[in-house]
Amino acid sequence: MAEVKLLGTWPSPFSYRVIWALKLKAIPFEYLEQDLFNKSSLLLQYNPVHKKIPVLVHSGKPISESMIIIEYLDETWPDHPLLPTHPYDRALARFWVKFMEDKSSSMWTIYRSKGEEQEKAVKATMEILKTIEEEAMEVMGVNKYFGGESIGIVDIAFGPIAHWLPVIEKVGGVKLLESHKFPKLQAWIQNFKQSAIISENVPNEEEMVAFFKRRREMILASASASA
């Protein structure tokens, strides 16, 4: 199989989604760290439309957007499948992946806002968590993972809840993932975080907190200056 490269950046959950998929499927790859404040010619070459990470390069051909990349990996390397085999189950998995893609922006608004804007983002994020707790976990029959007894594409899509939302809580000074409100989601988080492939492939939480605190300060300072 031809050479596989991944362009990513260390604090990004979208990069780690792809890393998790590559590791779970035992696909050898070369990781190329990118500086999004000084974008490389390689990144601009391979993703000229959005100029964003992650970008997977396979046989010299680039694929962008984390969940699209993961479907590509699953089709190209069918061993250790991340999508279910039954058409209905595949459709259901894709529905919840799209739900996360459509709704998750409020999570990131929490750390880079304050006041009324942050309150709205907290409320929207709580609704997302409630929907996952009450609907996604019910219709998908979650036992250990959304993918059954092994990590699947929905687990990967929801992965930022396990590792990045606690960082957002600390940086934004809010509390979201309370055990008494989301017991099933908390149980899934513990199972997900205890997987060796996941735990060995996440950035350091303290370093993430420091990074996102600096980003928050810059964003809020810029917003105040332009007000």
C-alpha cells in the first residue's frame, strides 16, 4: 500500500480523530505537524480550499475533513472496520456522526466567549449532551462503546467530548459533564479513555489547558479592541 501522511496539529481533536482511526486499523503513517498561524506550503497545496487540518495524503492524493477521511480509511483498508456492516446500522452511525458535526460548534464557543454569548453556548452544549445521553445511547444500544464491543466511527466522532470538553470546562470556567446528569455518557467516557490506543494518543491535558487559555485571552482581547 502506498505511503500515508497525515497533516495535523497537536491541540486539535480533529487531527486525533484521524490518528485514532489510523491506529485502530493498524495503518502505518507519517505525521506532519502543522503551524496554523504560519501555514506551510504543503498544507496550502493539499487543502487550498479551506486551508485547514487534518489532511490525509495517500498515494499523493489529499483527503480533507476528519470524518470523511475516516470513511475513506474504512473503505480503503477494510480490516478492523469502524463502520457497521449492516446498511441500517451504517445509516444510523452516519446520522449521529452528522449530528456531532452539525452541533458541536457551541462547545468551542464556550472557551472563546464570555457573558451572554458563553451562557448561550453552555445551554446549547448541555442540549447536545442531553440528546446523546437520552437518544443516541438508547437507539444505538450502547454497551461499552457506540460501536458495540469495539470502538467505531461514532465513538471517534464523539471523542472530543471525552478529552477536550473537560479542557473547555477548565478554560471557560464552567461545569458541564456532571455525573448525576449524564451517568451513561460518563460511563462511555471512562470506557473510551481506558482504551490503550486512545489513552496513548491524546495530547497532555495541562498543555492543552495552557494553550486554550492563551487562545481565549487573545480572542477576547481582540474582540474588546474591535468593539
